[in-house]
Amino acid sequence: MNARPPKKPRDLVDGVLLIDKPVGLSSNDALMKAKRVVNAKKAGHTGTLDPFATGLLPLCFGEATKFSQDLLEADKTYLAEVRLGVTTTTGDTEGEVVETRPVDVTPAHIEAALARLRGPILQVPPMYSALKRDGRALYEYAREGIVLEREARPVTIQALEMLAYDAPMLTIRVTCSKGTYVRVLGEDIGKLLGCGAHLNALRRIQVGNLTVAGMVTLEALQAHANPLSLLAPVDALLSSFARVDLTDELAARFLNGQRLALNREAVTLPETPGRVRVYHDGRLLGTAILQDYGVLAPERLVSRP
């Protein structure tokens, strides 16, 4: 009996990969496929896309995983195709049709409905979601025909615009806060229009400051001669933060976790306090909180600058 060849040890891979997730694949499945291709020891994604959705899925490897939470909290932008006149059990194409109603809607009606959904709103999470109740995901209850009461949660719709309308299909672009369900937003548009609706397609095009520029498909990643060359550096996740560059002495103290009282004459500092990304000699050292009076408090440090 032949022994199995030993598994290739995983590499210490650091960086960010922007994957164009296809329809039908879960975010975790996409992560596992990419992780195998780049042979990374440590990996994580920055916010789940439903299997029926496509588009931007930032994957973090190695040291980049320390900053993935920033993208989980970030605003996201989607293109969505809403099918007016038909409601489904899941709010998208994966569910069964519940009701079909005639669509007698004009662009003016749609604009009025969208205006009511912009800004801070309350949104009831769908039963077909991964939110937990008593240790079980809501979708598990839904599959058993059980509907539970859910509290409405505050979310913010920063931007919501109609891109095209060819009845019964409505195409919208939405920028929203963490925790927003675009499926529910589509259903709410249908309720305001009096005809019902569900999502026919959903594509994410931006997460924080990351866009579809540089995004690759899993097929392109697997076929690439040097897949590691497709990774963006770790600080691609931190581009929205102001930058602080330290001297040799200050960098050594920073990497030891020391709070630094910085002199604005020696180090260029942002005008206002807040989170910053910290560098030495062009290399990312980590993130910090710039406090009043030029005090720099280390937050997350990079082990391999």
C-alpha cells in the first residue's frame, strides 16, 4: 500500500486579493479555493456575499487579516436588479414565489420611493439570513417553516439611485452601512410601490476604498503563472487612514508597543486626531491612534513589516 505524499507546508503569505465571486459559490468556498492556490497559511474574508450575489470579495492573507475588521465595518456599494411585481420567500431568486401583482409604476413613483429609503432607516433582518437565535441561524428556522420575530435594526443608506427602469426590471445603485440587507431594501421598494419586489441580481462593486479595479476571477487566479503577483500589499486595506512616518528610533519604540509623544517639528502629523497608518522607511509597521498633543498609541502591529 503506497503512502500518501506529505502535504506541502503552507507559506507565510501577506497581502490582499480582490476576487470577483461568481454566482452559486459561498464566500467561504471562494476563500478556500484562493487560499489553496496561493498556499497561504492564514486567510480570511472581509464580509460575506450571498451565494446568489457576485462581485468584489476582498480576501486577506497573513498580516492583512489583522486589519480585516476595518472592511467588515466599512460602507459597501452594490448594483442591484430589482424585479417588481413578484415577491419570494427569500427576497431573491433562490426562494419560491409568494405573490405576483401587476406593475403600474412610473419613474416618478420609483424616485419618490427611493427618497423615502435614503439616510438612516430601520430594517428588519430577513429570516433567510445567518443571524443567530438560540445558537441556530435564522435560515435554519426558515427552512423548517418557522418564522421568528426580529427586531428592526438601524442602518444607513448613504446613496440610492435609479440607473435604469424597463418594467418590471429596475436597476439601482446603493451605498450602505454595515449590516444592510440589499434583499430587504429591494422588498421595501416593492412595498412602497404597492406591487412587491425581489432581487433578481446583486453585484458588489466597492468595499470601503477598495473597488473592482484589480479584481480577478478564481479561474484567472488558478491559471496565473505567478498568482502571488496578483496580491495587493497589506496597506491596501488602510488607504483611508492618514499616514505617519517614523524615524529609526521612534519606529523601534513603536514596534515595542510604546506610546510616543511626537514632536510636530520632527514628524509630519495629520491636523486632527484619529486612526493612522504608521510607516518606517516605506514599510508598514501597523496602525495607531493619534491622540491630542501628538501622542501616538500603537493599535495593531505588523509582525513582518
